[in-house]
Amino acid sequence: MGQIVGAALVSHHPGLMQCEEFRVLQGAGADSDLIPGYARVRERIAAARPDAIVIFDSHWFTTGYHLIDAGRHYAGMYVSDEMPWYLHGVPYDYRGHPELAFLVDAVARERGVRARAVQHPDLPRHYPTINVIKQMRLDGWPIVTVSSCQNCETQHFLQSGEVIGEAIRRSGLRVVMLASGALSHRFNGIDWTPNHPRIFHESNVSRPENVESDKRAIAAFRDGRHDRILADWDEDYRKRPWEAHGAHYLQMVGALGGAHCRSPGTVLSDYENARGTGNVHIWFDTV
């Protein structure tokens, strides 16, 4: 029987792909703690000895279906259409795991869930996948990327996760899941003036109430109380809103049992600002 051997909520924000000198300048003399945080997360991944990694990509927006990328191999040069002036020329070369993707498809069809595997050589990449693969050197493992279906409600993301969890159990594989995205995700305006000279500082998150909400979520993660997060979801976290309406986290926790999940979270980075959004790396022990 397959097993989810670890999971993490990880930041992918594009500023982390800039050179160290620029990041230190933005950090008023210190780098973002999310950078050494990547190394901490990778240590946990390596120790879990996965056969494959599933990445919930909060920028791969789809409509009508949760999609699972079933490609066998990906290679190319990434350029962001969002920020091409600095996020460009990023090489990538990694394997997929089509068997796992198509198993997710099969379970979804059995259960009547609108999730499908897709296999197209020209399907574009997105930086929530590319950045974490590059920063954590994940190209040694097969990667399966899952979309964020934009016309879904909370229960639909949880159902997608349940399907993925069942497919993993049937697969015989050891799998680590990564929810690639921010917590609160409201940007500062284009002419915003920083509140703190260290751009990464939490006081530069767009709204104080978002900082408070994010920290409440982080405290619940530490305690493994995902039920608290889900109970407050529609009245709190979705209203901030979390990135991609929380699709990355909700699908991950759906695979872990939803409100019954008690996987405790270990915070592996500082909580930091990125253009007004709240970012952190958190590892969840699942075994």
C-alpha cells in the first residue's frame, strides 16, 4: 500500500529567484530566511525517502476540472509572463510520473469527482513548480503537478485531495506532497511605501489583520489542528484571501484526511512578507 510520507506548505514567491546580492539589499543587509528554509525542507524530504513528489501549484489555474499533469519528462527554459524582467532564463529538466497521475484520474472517475489527468508536450510550466524544484533541487525525484481549479468551493478542493490520497494509497508509492503558495495573498499597491526597511519583515504584509490571521493559522498548524483551520475557512482565511483560494493547502490536507488530519506542523522559516503576501515554510509529519 502506498503512503504519504511527508507534506509541506512552501513559499515560491519570485523574489526568491533573484540573486543573493539583490535579496540582501531588499533585506536591509540580511537574506530572506525562506532561502535557508528551503534547505531545511529538503532535509525533511530526503529523510522521508519518497518515490515521487506531488506539487499543488497555486498558479496553474484551470476551469471546470482539477487537472493532474501526466507528462513523462519536462525540459526547457522558463520565463515568467508575470515578471519576465528578472524571472527568465531558468532551466528545468525533471521527470514526471504518468502512472500516478492516471491513477488519480481513475479514482476521480470512480467517485464522480471532476479531476482529470492531462498529457500534452506543450503544456506550460508555472513558477510555483519551477521555483521549488530549483531551490530544493528536487529534480532527482519524479514530479506530479496538480492544478488550482478556479471555479471551485472549499469542498471541491477537499474532494480533489481525497481522490489524490486514495490514489497514493493504491499506488504502492511513498509520496511527499508540497503545497506551493502563500497564506494571505493581498498585494500592496504599485506605489506602496514600505513600513519597515527590511522588505521581508512581517509589518510589510498588506494588512495587520492578515498578519494576525496568518499567525493564527500557523499556531493551529503547529498543534496539528487542521479542523480549526477548516472550521474557520469560509469566514476567515478565504476572505483574506489565501493564494488561489487556498487550493494548494486544501487539496493537500484533503489527501491527509481533511478535518480529521492531526499532522503537526514544524515551522522551518520565518513568517515573511512578499509584496504584501504572507509566506512561510511548514513541514507536516504524516507518519
